[in-house]
Amino acid sequence: SLEGLGIQINAGLSDAWYNPLTDGQGFLITVFPDIQQLFLAWFTYDLERPGSGVTALIGDPGHRWLTAVGPFQGNTANLGITWSSGMVFDSETPVVSTNSDGTMTVEFFDCYSGRVTYNLGASGRTGEVPIERIVGDAVPFCKVMAEGPGAPGPL
């Protein structure tokens, strides 16, 4: 088990992450070390497929995306979820409407893997998603960042 293990959150963890079992969905994560904040965008789908008559002019009518931001310490970030709605593609009007509802916790076990635990607020939906990098290009950078002064040995 990876429980209790972790890597200090660092800029080398900024990447695209996903659960291979739910390919086609995933997370973009950006770490802002100077302000000790982590931003996450989750690209996913609605809880149920839209009816067969529901169409979209761009993309899939079931697409959903959530954003979350919050502080991190050690290997864990605690985020508040923001739901944005009301806009149309590439237009300033109508103006975006935002609603804060729910929380997420992001834990990194090492430079390759982690877990997102979520509580989607009023929807009542809770759960966890094991995550790994979609590609490993940033792993060497993550390892260098994690090997700061006094860091433990190889990750």
C-alpha cells in the first residue's frame, strides 16, 4: 500500500494525470510553489448520459469540467471546487457564473502516482480516483525538484 508515503509537492508534478481505467477523462494539475497553491482542472462527464435526442454544437453533450484550487503542504493539497457555467464558446458574453460547491484532496505518492479524493457538494457524490501521469516527460524534473536540501534518497 502507498498509504502514508508521499513526495513533497513541487513544480515537477505539474502535468496531465489520469486513471487508465477511465481513459478519456483526466486532470490537468499546475503547482504554484511560490504561493503554495495547486490548481486542478478535471475533464470528465455527467453522472448519467444525456438522452439520445440531446445534441451539442461542439463536443459531447455529456462533457463536464470542474476546477479546483487551494493550498498544499507536504504531499497533500486541499482544494475548493468551483463550477463555472453560463458562457458560450470563445465569447465574452454572457458573463461566466461561478458557484463554489465541494472539495478535493490531491495526494502524491511519488513522481509517478497519486490520488484525488472528492466530495462534489450538493450532488452528494464522493469517491477517489487513483492517478498517474499520462506521459513521463516531467518525471526527471520532478525528481530533481524533490531532491532539494535534506531530501531523502532516490524516488
